Amino acid sequence: MLNECNHPCTIVTKNALVERDLDILVPMAERNLVQVFVSINSLDNKLAAKLEPRASAPHRRMKAVETLANAGVPVGVLVAPIIPALNEKDLEAIIGQAGANGANSIGYTCIRLPRELKQLFREWLDLHYADRAAHIISLIQQMNGGKDYDSNFATRMRGQGVFADIIRKRVQVAVRKAGLHRAWDTVLDTSKFVAPRVHSPQGELF
């Protein structure tokens, strides 16, 4: 329906199965109607399997980036969520590989722990990374004004403080080296949209 109505859209996915939709994505890309973002927050298969057990492995997601790019579909990579002292070590490598595989843009977010996620994440850390759980939580709190989560609209996606500033600068340097641009700089064409209409046996009168 999006293709038929020239409806621009952005797709965010953690799954390489997005490749199956190339027959739709390619003609939409030719009309500047689509941008795909593949979320890759680690290159460590063991960590990825624990953190995102139902998602494609990191190398398959990166391969999907290459496949989309080679087909002419604009594709970016979202490094999200960045978890201090856990997956942030792969930050530069992810961005570098994204550029090498044809991505045109990079976005990132730091981990957010609103509401019940606070306890769920602590339980996950205690199960998989008990030896560094306290350190990770401490860094997250440092990035959120001493709390597990700060809902301030201006900072909630990237955090604040020294560690958040270090991550921001690391991303800026890596993006510049890879020759990419920021994810939100992409502008799709909204001028071609045609509203869907229910088929009528009487035909079109207007």
C-alpha cells in the first residue's frame, strides 16, 4: 500500500529478513520514498545472542546493509542502545563497517530504563554479567543525573554528563572518518503521495 500510494516511510529493523522486501523497497527508493535503518549495537555474537536473542546475528545485519545498499536502497545503521561498559567498545568498529558496507548514515541512542525496565535490566545483568553489573548501573546513572532514567526530552536519548559526552565525541569522530552523515539528515519526498481510495463499481466521478 505504501508503494502504491507513494507514501514515504522509514523502516527500522534488527532483522536481515528485510532483504525479502527488495521488490518493494527498490522502486520506492527510486522515487526517494524510503530509508531503511538496521539496528546494530554489537559485533560480538555471544553478547548479541544474550541481548537480542530473537534478532539476526550482527554479521547478518551488516550483510543486509550491504545488500540493501547494492540494490540502491538508502540504508543507515542505528547503534542502539549503547550500554556503557558492555557494548560501547564496538562503537567505532560498527560505524566503520557500516560505511564500508554502503550505509549512508549513522544514528545512536544510549540505553533508557523507564518504568519496569529498570528491574528487568538489573535481573538480566545479574544473570549474564554479574561481575560488572554494579559498574554498568553506576555509569547509566551518571548519564541520567544520578537516576536510572531521566525523561527530559532534550537528553533522554543520549544521556548527559562526562560519559555521555565521550560517547557523543566518539560517534562524531567515527562518522567523520567513515564519510557518513547523521540519520536525521535524510529527507524523503512527500510530494508524490496519493491517498488510497476504495474501489467502486461506479468508477471514479472526481
